[in-house]
Amino acid sequence: MDKNDLRNKLVSISTRLFSERGLNGVSIREISKAAGVSISMISYHFGGKEGLYSSVLQEQFSGFEHIEEINKVDSDALSKIEAYIRWIIVRHRDNPYLLRFYTSELTNPTQFFPLIVQPAIGKVIQILVHIIEEGISTNKFRKDLNPVDTVLAMAGMVTYYFLSTLATQELINHSPERDEVLVRHYMDIFTKGILSSFPSGNAE
Amino acid sequence: MDKNDLRNKLVSISTRLFSERGLNGVSIREISKAAGVSISMISYHFGGKEGLYSSVLQEQFSGFEHIEEINKVDSDALSKIEAYIRWIIVRHRDNPYLLRFYTSELTNPTQFFPLIVQPAIGKVIQILVHIIEEGISTNKFRKDLNPVDTVLAMAGMVTYYFLSTLATQELINHSPERDEVLVRHYMDIFTKGILSSFPSGNAE
DNA sequence: GTCTATATTGCGATAGAC
DNA sequence: GTCTATCGCAATATAGAC
């Protein structure tokens, strides 16, 4: 087998296993067995279990580099927000493992958080903050918004939809066919809020 | 030492350790050493490591039973939503470990998820859905809201604020003194959205 | 580059003394 | 109810053959 074939195979297999049970929940024995190679290959190619995990993490967060795509379109702040919502949904649809590494590193960071995870998340937040600021300065968005809080509110809405899947699968359909409805719904809530457009006196 | 003293001590110490490194990241050797007792005490009192983890989980999610408090006040749907936001903030402030068990069980469920975690989360979501439905039927909220999606959007906003702490501590002040500002801000976004109240034509 | 075999350490669980 | 001592097994890592 080609050298890179084996490296890729080990990364791909351990991505699934690490995402399911965490760094400490999987042994290199199990990984090498699943890959059909000797356990010593992990030390040889990655310098050990943590080296393998670091490679997995690097691959998982490499996609965050492309967040700038949502800015490329020549559009206003609102369209960029919609582009972000679509972008994050596509990321989770394409890679069902990402969210687990994401939450695991945020709540129980490994030594690789500062070098791999923090910069990736930081870049996304930075770009989103600029979009909100742009919306405020062009009078599209309310002047009293705190940009960072607003970004977290938006990112939280979308992220939590995926995070809560296991607890809400009996309540709503989480299949991708409903994603378009979801985008519209979240855009509506985030831009207009939930209040009825009737005058807000006591209506009952 | 009294029997319950030791049980409580073991639960309290392992709550911190399990939350920091997960079920598989902590050994009962380390827990018993930190508690200053013999390793055999864990098997004796809890039937093993998993039994201890189960007790920890049970304690962590027992507080969810009191979610009904937010309904007790004789108030409209909007006030109940504000009560929920405050309630969830207080929960995380009072117990910094909760979020880790919460996300860990949602993304990497153990055998205890169905019996301990799912019912606790399910109860909260159910009550929140009723509040949204109440708001819709009294004409306070928009008629086209999907109640479950709306609940997840709201819960996500607040939860993600805590989840993202590690990645955003350089950007915003996460100290409890700012919680009141946060409640106002999230209520504003969730009810009115982010759009400026100026007519939404091209304002630049 | 990949294997087998092994060294060493740590794991969870429990038997048996007190 | 708590301890010490130990069993049996699985962990990571590596030396050395091919």
C-alpha cells in the first residue's frame, strides 16, 4: 500500500472513532485493527496516538479557512448572513463528525486547541462581526446591537439545531430536505424576531 | 466518616474530573486518590466506575425538574421566555460543569442518555414549545412560527454563549456582571430581530 | 514501510483482613 | 464501611526481523 494511502486511511477511520467516543475513548489497538494494519504503524506515521488525533483535528478545522467565501458575493450584510447560515449547514451536512470535535474541544480542550481550533473559530467570528458592523453602519441593522453578542446569537441558533438532534428527533424532522425551510425560518427570526406585527397591546 | 459523607464526596470530586476529561479520561484510581479513600470504595458504594458516573449525571440533570418554575408566575408568553433565559443563565452560573455533561451526552451519548438526559432535556423543550404556542394563539407572536424550531433558536442563542466562552473570551466579557445586559440583548434580538426600524429600502 | 513480539505501565474489579 | 493486596487484562510504545 502506498504511504499516503495508509496515512489517509488511518486518519479517516480514526476520525469516526474519535468523534464517537473521544480521544480517551478509543485505543490505537482498535484503530489499527479497524484499518487492518499493525498497531506500530500509528507510532511510525504519526508519532503516537496524540499525533494522529492532531492530524484528525487539523483536517476537521481546515475547512474553516474558506469562510471568506461568504464575503465574495457582491451583496449586502443581510445576504452575507444568509450565506453564512447556508455555509454552516453545508459544513455539518458534509461532515457529520465536525460538531463533535467542535464541542469537545470547546468544553474539554486538548493541547491542540490553541493552535488548531481557536484560530479557526476566531476567524469565523471575526468575519461575522465585520458583517454585523457593516450592517449597522449602513443603517440596515439596529444601532444598539453589540456585534459580538449578535454574532453568537446567530451562530448559536444554527449550531444548536445540530447539537440538539439526538434530543429532538422525535419532535422535528432533521433531514436535509427541510434545510431550506430552516434557513428561511432562522433568517426570519434573526431579522424580524418572533413578535406579531399587530400592535403589541394586550391582544387577547 | 459517615456513609453519605463519603458518597457525596466521591460524587462531588468526580463531577469535576468527569466534566473536565470525560468518563474515559478519568480513572477510578485518580478519583479515589483525590478523595483520600481506597479505590475499592467506588465499587462498594456505586458498583463501579459507570455507577459513579451515573450518579453524577443524575445529580447534574436533576435541576431540570424545576423548569416549571418559569410557568408559575402569572404572566404572558413573553415574560415566560425572559424567565427561561434567566433560568438557564442561573443554571450555568451555579454549576459550571453542567454544560460539559450536556454537550458530551448529546454528541457522544453513554448508556445513561435515554434514562437520565433525554427526559430532562425533553421536559424543558416541551414546556418551551407550549409557551411559544401560547404566544401564537394570543396573537403576541407571529402565526407562521414553527414552535419547535423557534424554541431551538432561542435555546441555542443562550446555550452557545456559554459554549463559546473559551473561543470568545478575548472578544467579550463573560463575567456574571454583564448577564443582565445579555438578557436584554437576547430578548431584543429574539423578539424584534436585528433589522433597523427604518423602512428597509436601500438606506445607504 | 510493515510486521511480530515484547516491555512497561495503568486500568477496573474484588477477595479477604479488620 | 474501609483498607491492602492482587488478579487479569488492556493500554501505549518500541525493538528488531524482513
